[in-house]
Amino acid sequence: MTRVRGWIGALLLALPVVNAKAAISDDEVRIGLITDLSSTYRQVGLGAVIAAEMAIEDFGGKVNGKKIRLHARDHKLDAETGMRHAKDLHENEKVDLFIEMVGTNVALPIQRYARENGILAIHTGSAASLLTGAECSPTSVHWSYDTYALAAGAATAIIEQGGDSWYFIAADYSMGRTLQAEATGIIERRGGKVLGTSLHPLKATDFSRQLAAAARSGAKVIALASVGDDAIRVIRQADEFGIGKNGGRRLAGLLITEATVQDLGQLAAQGLQLTTAFYWNYDEQTRAWSKRFRDRSGSNATMFQASVYSALMHYFKAVEAAGTDHARAVIAKMRALPVNDFFARNGKLREDGRLLMDMYLLEVKRPQDVAALGDYYRLLQVIPGAQAFRPLEEGGCPYLSNKT
């Protein structure tokens, strides 16, 4: 009898572990990485796939004994294509997580779909802060930068340096308009003035009209709310016109990446100021991970790739701790677990889905100051997450009041 009781006791102790493993749906943890692999943000997407593969390998390829499977899809920066992928990944591949989703026009409908279907969505490439504001969801996370943090970092520092009058050249879609609107609010609250805005379509090739209007405005700062290939072209043309290198004007990039600087070259990009969530050459931790990424990809990591790795590693830990891949259980664990890795310093996942972490204000070095390949930036300031990101009470997240 004693032996039987001992056997039953041992069985009962083992049950929670068995149940936890059984709670992994379909016996696999399935990741749907929906990104741009062939359009304006292709550098973001191609690197994101490599970073995701690295995270899966580093976690051992399994969570609680269940295989991790990655499905990568190219949305081509088209919302309809992105939604087709999301539905297919949900209905046919039974994914537990959507991640990356660069391009707010793609990210927003996927976030809505994820909420309706109980799927966790982690944004690493998308910029719009409304993902944790008016469009917030109890099953979504914004793990990297957002438009508010980029605008707050650049605008605050430049105004403190005397740049109190601004003109915007902005992409004429949700990301560009949001970036400009948030920067405008911060500029005006800090006593600066916005003298005008010129919009441009996605994939524009000629920015002469916009640059001429910016020059005529007399603004001390010409702010670029454009990204990817658009940002490269407008900065290159500004350099050709001598804008930003004379007359006391400066260029401020509100969403500039290392890949942008690399494509432009130091000569055209020198003096450009920007805010970012990650710089590969910041310290030993960032250099060690970035070397591994560079060995696989042939290029330096940016915040887009580093954030995918960081977010997935935290997600895997949360699934492991929760014993399930159910979205709401996992996101609760993601909030409870500490966040402090090579990418996200002093991190805290807030209730609205916003990850608070340090941000960095950088300036592109002059060519003669570059010490090594990829040594593009001079660190101007570390911005604590509590200062960099929009206060919770200002976001207008309906989930926090409705709790649905």
C-alpha cells in the first residue's frame, strides 16, 4: 500500500509538467514572420529572418520539448498581401505568433486580425505608436522603437541645441504622417515652431520640389519623416543641393538606420542626427551579438534585426514559464519576466503592450573620424525608456479602460 501511495504521489507531482507540455497547441510552437523581403524595407525583412533563425537555434530549437517552427512570408509592403499571409498562416499553419510586420499599413490590419483570433502579435519593424494607443490590443506587443520615441529623442535634443524652427519632408502615408504629427507635438511643447511640411509618395524619385520648399522656409532644421530607399534618395539629393551643409541648417532623420548611412556613405550622411533603439558598437554585448549576425548575413545588425532576436528569446522564455502558447497567458508572463539583454536595456513591458527601454541619440561621424568599418556614429545621449516613450495616460489605449 505504501508503495502504491508513493507511486500515486509521484504521478501527481509529474502531472503539472505533463499538462504544461501538452498545452503547447499542435505540439509545436509556430512563428509567423511576416515582413518585407522584396520592396522598400527588404533589408529589414531579410535580416529579420536571419535573426529569428539565430534565436530559435540559441534556444535549442524547442520549448518545453516541443519543436519551434518558423514560417517567413513576404508582404511586399502591401496590406492585402500581408493579410492573405496572416490568414493562411493562421488557418493552415496554425501559427501562435505573428512577428515583425514592418510597414504600419500592413501591421495595423494584422494586429486587428490577431486580436480577433487570439494570436499574439509582436511588432519589431513597425513604427506607429498608435499600435499601443488607439489601436492597442491585449494580445499585442511593440518591442522596438516607435514614432513617439524617435521624435521625442531627436526633437528634444536638437531644440536644446538651438534648433527651434522646423520644416518636414514626410512620406504621405500613415507612418510618415504619424511620425511628423508626434514630432510636431513635442517641438511645440518645447517652444519650437513648425514652419511647414512637404509630403511625398512612397517610392518617390525626385525630391527637388520638397527640398526647395524647405530651403525657402528658413527653418533651422529640415526633418525627414521618410524611411528606407525614400530616406536615402532625399538625403542624397539634399547633399547635392548643399542643404544641411551651409546656411546654419541641419538635417534630422526621424527614422534612419545604419543601412541607410551605409548606402549613402559617410560624406553625404555626416552630421545627420537620429534616434535609435540599438547601435551595434555600443558595448561588448552589442558587439558580440552583432559579430555573430554579421558572420551570417554579411552586414551589421540594426535595431530591426536585434529586436526580432530579443523579442523571440523573451517570447520563448514566457511560453516555457507559462507552460502554454495561449496568447493571453504568454503575454502575462512576458510582462512578469525581467527584460534586460544586449538589445533591451532596463526593459519593462507595459500593460498597453509598449516595451520601455533605453533609446540612443546618435550623430553620423565625419569620414575622417571613422575608426573601423561600420563605425558610423557618435553617441550623444542615452535616453531612459520612461523619458523616451509616450506616457501611458497619454496613449488613449481603449483596452486599458474597457479591459476586453
